[in-house]
Amino acid sequence: MNDFSKKSVLVTGASSGIGNAIAIYLAEQGYTVLATVRKEADAESLNKLGLDNLKPLYPLDLTEPGQILIITNIIEEQIQKMELPPLYAIINVAGGGQIAPI
């Protein structure tokens, strides 16, 4: 049997929908889940679930390169300090769209 507690998974778009369901499921299976969201309220909702291995990261809007760099640095630093298990997978569920005339 795998020891999922020794693996981290990054899930983008974890505030709702499929990303949220994946993040919760993986945390319930024992993975350390780094769940990115755009809003503080969404991070608080994830924290209220009481899953110690579900770690919301915000803000992360994938259309903002500066935010991506900050989150990447935070994850890298925590792994190097052994505060997080090594990154095992990235599940990119975050989506984006733009409404404009053609």
C-alpha cells in the first residue's frame, strides 16, 4: 500500500467544482494537498473542512504571472525546509476565459 502522506499534490482551481472535489478527495486519501484559490473566502471554506493536510494557497490567479511566481517560491521553500512532502503531481483544473467580440 502506498504511503500518500509522503506526497504533495498541487491542485489549481480548488475553490469550486471539479478542482474542489479533487482537492478534498486527495486530502481524504492522505495526500498533502496544496489547493490554490483566488479568494480568501474560498481558502477559509477549505480550512473549515478540518483536513490538516489540505492547505489552501491564495491568491493564485493563473493570469497573473507575479502570483504564480510567489506561490511557486512558497511551495519550493516549504519543500526545501521539509515542511511539505515532495511534490508528486500537479492537477491543473483552473480555467480562464475572456468575453470579447470576434
